[in-house]
Amino acid sequence: MLRYVVRRLLLLVPILLGVSILIFFWIRALPGSPAEALLGERATPQLVQQLRERYGLDKPVYQQYWAYLKTTLSGDLGVSVATHRRVVDEIRQRFPATIELAIGAMIFAVGFGVPLGFFAAKKYGGFFDHATLVGSLLGISVPIFFLAILLKYFFSVKWQLLPSVGREDVTLNTPHPTNFYILDAIIARDWNALWDAIQHLILPAIALGSIPLAVITRITRASVLDVQNEDYVRTARAKGLPPLEVDRRHVLRNALLPISTIIGLQTGLLLSGAVLTETVFAWPGMGSWLRDAIFARDYPVLQGGILFLAVVFVMVNLIVDLSYALINPRIRYS
Amino acid sequence: MRGYMKRLALPVAAIAVLVAAGTAGGASRATTLVFAGASDPTYLDPALVSDGESFRVTNQIFEGLVRLKPGTTIVQPDLATSWSSKDAKNWNFNLRKGVKFHDGTPFNSAAVCFNYNRQYNFTGAFQDASATYYWQTVMGGFHHNASSSLSPSLYIGCTPHGPYKVTIHLRTPSGPFLSAQVISSFAIQSPTALKKYGADQGELRNGVFYPTGSYAFSHPTGTGPFKFVSWSVGQRVVLSRNANYWGKKPRIDTLIIRPISDNTARLQALQSGDVQGYDLVAPEHINTIKSNSKLKVLNRPSFNVAYVTIHQGPGSPMNDLKVRQAVAYGLDRASVVRTFYAGRGIVANEFQPPQLFGYSKSVTKYPFNPTKAKALLNSSSCHVPCKIDFWYPTNVSRPYMPDPKRNFEAFSASLTQAGFQVTAHSAPWRPDYVKHVNEGTAGDLNLIGWTGDFGDPDNFLGTFFQTYSPQFNFHNNAIFNILAKAEAQKSLAKRIALYKQANNMIMKYLPAVPYAHSQPALGFEKNVKGYVPSPVGTDPFDPVFVSGGV
């Protein structure tokens, strides 16, 4: 097991090197540079040239890459061209927001997806099953930004039940030592702040969780359908176990394996930054930050931010793989 | 099944309770105003920033020697009560007495000289254009220029005469100097706080200026009506009322400025009560706000110009004045402004907004007249159909040009009617389009514009036509000389006359055709009163109050 983990961690090195090369050349393949993006109407040829020289963009690309690699290896991800803040500081501030949103979205998706999928399978071929299938199809196909604007229109604008933007009521003065607002509120025992943070999380989490919800519902349904026809389930029923017990101990438990894989992978995706949801809800996480960076051709932010997310994605995948062994004792890593 | 339903009922009920108990936007904020801009400030040392979102905050914390009369471009006293200059080189300022910085230290002539000398003596990373854009725009260079591309500094010294009088010395006479001092970058900051919190520590990292002291992030200290409380990046900047303010004290206790980058999100935040006002209303949202009985739209006076560049050059039909005149008569500007500016634009007849001094009422006007345009073409070197390349930008909406593509389509149709054969070219705004326009490689005609930085015609006419620019490839020494003379002139009356003369000549020789001045919009709750939008975005929040509140 330990050897497996070490081997997977060592694999990170070539993966991250590959990712760094891809990002580096991809953002340079985008038309334009930070110089033109920053200067706007003031982009005279002389000013553009001056800025290009200052950012080192006049040097050959391999030299630029080498310089970037050296500074990155020393732990310095640089300074944002647009905001003039250190990329590392921005990540420290924004990543907790993305994690909090991803967790909220997954709680919503799992909390509703697993029961919905389970009931759909139980009522296979019935109205509830069909309705769930159509619903999950909608969940996958409705664009997130459209759903987000719709949710905001009804819950924030029309009924004024939930806030439309941000992570907290800006008039509150809760300290944020961890930048996980729900956790911060609990630490401070500030129940108003906790309540406020939860309210701010609801709509973005629903919008972001809509696709995982649809996926989890369908996988759960398929998995439960598979498992409930297994011999051991029939045996359990034949033994005279109450239906609820059969479902809980034999069906749901065994159906969980593929579901947990999907949950892990979806979490990895959500942590990679929810660009649209974060933008529409002015959620100050990684996604909205990277979106602004693309418009500003902010090379240091794109390079540092995406590399960081690549590490996160790989780590989440590793954790998912390792968790198989915990859930399914038949799997052993060597 | 009933058991399952029971279990399901619990989380559903919990969510329902959560939603029902929500009190978004319902909190009492009688003495707090929450306002949304489009992004965070860069930092809060006004000498080191050049963007509107930073200035929105620094304008509340800091004050300069002079400021603009609210809603206008008229310079009026601020920390200086009066000023004079015999030669436009040496400027004497009488300073306001009894003013204190937020840290309790006194404002006086030593503080003024300290601030000007601070920027004048900047070295190293601080001489980077990304750090001191406005010092370099107005003053040129520094005491010791590190780069040969910097020009000698216009500012050369400051002499205190007792605690409340200073003279600022310039290298050459400068008329626009005074108007430029309203820019927040020239605000007076507490020397004690600047030194204490390392304001002059900074470095270039990967070519980008980065202040390493804490002043610009957490200790900005001025004399203004609001004091800095906190800044949480991505969330909010909190300012509180300065109870010891020398002038009329703010009517709100707390001002919170939060960044919301998405246009629709800003609108919905206003509709839901999460913010009480916001800037940069998208044109398509104006009617939504107007139709809401609880909301209102405020107009920012126009301080921009949209224009059609006419690029001259070897073999270009545009070298012929008659062709340029035909272009001017062939652009149906009135119809474009009427149709695409949602009632928020006026036809531009010259290159500066009407409220700026130097605006001329006697410029040659070019109302849409396709018959006259055709006649001009047939008597020119480019007969009907005169073939021209016309560029427009994509993926962009500028304050002065909300919908470039449709502007282009309308202009293209009217030019065709006027005897031109238009070949369309488009390029994404960032970065190709602006680069092509500035380098003079964006066809015979292209759509572009400008938003002013400060209230002086030099910031418009001087920017475009004081020297040769590859954008227009227009040579007219008479115009260049008039504008240089106007810049160096000390007498306002003479400057006005010179700018009027320049405007008349520019519209006679047509290096370009201005077509619109637009009014950006702000959205507010109706009970927010006292907000006066400034043409240059230096909106003061101290007169603002929430009716029913204080």
C-alpha cells in the first residue's frame, strides 16, 4: 500500500512537468499578450514593446519556459500582471472558497442524487422512474449559468429569500482565520454568521451541483438495478429479512462502490474551479479568478493557478483510488 | 415506502425552513451603504494605481490640493484653499488649516512637499509604468531617470513657505498641471503612515510591480471623509465615517464597496437588495432598472468620445481632403447614436466632450448628406464607387461604443449609400484590434474611442493630435503647434481660445470623424440620495444618504 502511494506520488513529477509545458505553451498560443490586454486604447506600439520586454516576452519561448520553471520550482508562482498580488496569496485566499462551494454542491448532489436514484430503481419503469430520468437529463443539459440566473431570479430577486452574490453578508464582521467561512463561524461560535454563510452557499451549491446530481442519480439507479437482482439479495429476501434491511445492508451498500467512484471524480472536477457558477454568484474562488485571468492574459495567474489545480486533481484521484480499498476489501494495492 | 418518505421528508423540510427563514437583503442598513464596482482595487496607495476601481476607494480616503466640483470638470479648492501662478511654472498654493490625517498627524506644507518629492524621487521598481502611470503621464519622468525612455520630470521641486503655503516648481510652463492634480494619484497621504508601513518598499516580480510594505494593503491614511477599516480581497472594502473630517461630515457611518465582475450579477444584487447601488450598468439592463419602482438610474456625464479613425498613407484615397469630407458626410452619425445608444448618447461634433473648456461652437459640422458625399467623391481622386477598408472590433463593449458591430453595420450602409464600396474587416478587441489601430494597420477607417482621465482638453486633443501618430498618419504642423502652445499657456482664457482654434482646424482637416459621446449609467435603490456621478469617475460618497435612515 505504502509503495503504491509513493509510486503514485512520484508519478506526479512527470505529470506536473507535462501539465506545466501544456499550460505554458497553450496560453502563449492565445492571441495577444498581457501587454496589449492591459493597455487597452493606450496600447501604442512603443508601450506594448516596453511591456513585452519587461515581462520577458521578447525572449525566445524556451528561455521564457526555463525561467518560469526555475521560479516555480523555488516555490514562487509570481505576481499577477492584472491585480499585482502574489499568486500564492490569491490561491491561499480563494481555494477555500472553491472547496466550500464544491463540498456544498456535493452534499446537495449526493443528498438528493442517491435517494432519487434508489427510488427510481425501486420503482423501475414507473412514473417516478421516468420523471427522474427526464429530470437528470435536464440536469445535465441545462447550462449552469442559465440555471444559476433562473435560481437567482426566483429565490433572490422575486422572493428575496436568499442572497444573490458573495459568500457572506458584507455588513458582518466575522474573522476568517481559515477562509472556510462555515468553519470560521463555527470556530467563532457565531451562529448568525454560520447561518448567513449557509444561506449564501445554497444557490451556488444547487447550481453547481446540478450536473453531479444528475450523474449520481443515474449511476445510483443503474447500480441499484444491477445489485438488487444479485443472488445474495435474493437469498437475503428468502431468509425473510425485512425489505428495509435488505435494501440497507445488501442493496445500497454494494451499490455504493461505483457511486463512490463517481462522487470522487465529480469532486475532483468541482475543485478544479467552477468558472461559470463562481462568476454568476460573484463567488471569490479559483474559477472566477482564472476566468478574469484569461481575459487579462494574466500569464502568471494562469500558469500558477492551473498548475495548482492539476496537483489538486491528481491528489483527489489518488484519494479516490485509495478509498476503494477501504470500501471494497477485495481490492488490494501493491 | 412510507418509511423512505419519512426519511426524505426531513432533509426536504430542513431546506424549506432554510429558504423560508432567509432574510437576504432584509437587514437594516440605515447608516451603511453597500455599493458594487466591477473588481477589487489594485492597492490603496493612490500614487501607485491608475484604475477606476482603486480610485473609487482612494477618492474617499484621500484628498488632493484641488478637486472637481461634483458632477463637473471645474477645478475647485480641496486641501488648498486658493492658488496662483504668474508663469504656469511656479504654482503657489495656500493650504487649508486645522486639517488632520486619519492617524492624527497634522496636514501642512511639509506633508505636501513630502508627497510630491516622494514620487519625484522614486527609483527602481517604482519607476515602472505599472507602478506610477499617472506620475509619468503628467510629469514625464523622475529626479533620476533609470530608463532613457523616460522624459525629464516636469516637476522639479517644492518649497514650503511656513506651515500653510507651498510653491510647486515645474521645469516648463504647464497649463494642464492644475487640472491633473485632481487625479487621486496626486492626493496627499500621511508622511508618518507612509514611512511607518513601508509604502516605499516594492519590487518587480516577473516584470510586475509589487509593493512589499503593508501600507498599500492595510494602512492607507489620508485626510478624506472616510477612514479605511478593512479590505478582504474578492469580498469588500470597508470604510468608516471620519468623525474629525474638516468639511461637511459624511451622512453614512459605513461605506462598503464590493467587487462583482459580472454585469448581470451586479444587476441582480441590486434587485435583491444585496447592494444599494452599482456602477457600470450594462446598456441592456437600463430599462430593467427603470421599470422597477424601487430602483433608479443615474447618468454619468459623458467624458468620452467614439470616433472613426481616418488613416492616411501612401496610395490611400484618404490623403485627399475631399474623400475625408465625403466620409464625414457619408457617416449617418445621428441615426447610429439614436438607434444604438439607448437614449444615452449625443452626436459628437468634435473630439472633446461639450462640458470641457475649449469646446467650440463654430466647428464645421457634417450632417449626413449622401448626395453631397457623392459629389465630393466625383470631384476627388477616388470616384464613386470609392473602395475603402473599414475595421471594427469584436468581443467588446466600450462605454463610448456599446455595440461596435451594429455601429459598423449602420455606418457601412450609410457609406455605401454615399458612394463608397466598403470592405469589412473585424478583429477581436483584445489584443489584435487595438494594436492594429494604434500601429495604423487597421484599414482606411476604423472604429475606436477614448475615455478621459482628467478634466483638461489636453487629455483629449493633446492625446490624439499634438504630435504625429501612426494611427492617423496625419501631418499638420499648425495643429501640432497650437496644441503644444495651449499646453504651455498659463492663461486659462488664452488656452480656451487655442483649444477652440484647434477644434475648428481638426474638424476642417478631418484626421478622423468623432461620432458619439455616451453617458455611462449607475443603478441605485430609489431611497439612496445625494449621489452625484462625476464625469471622470471621482464620485464622492460623503453627501450620500439613505432616506428613512439618517
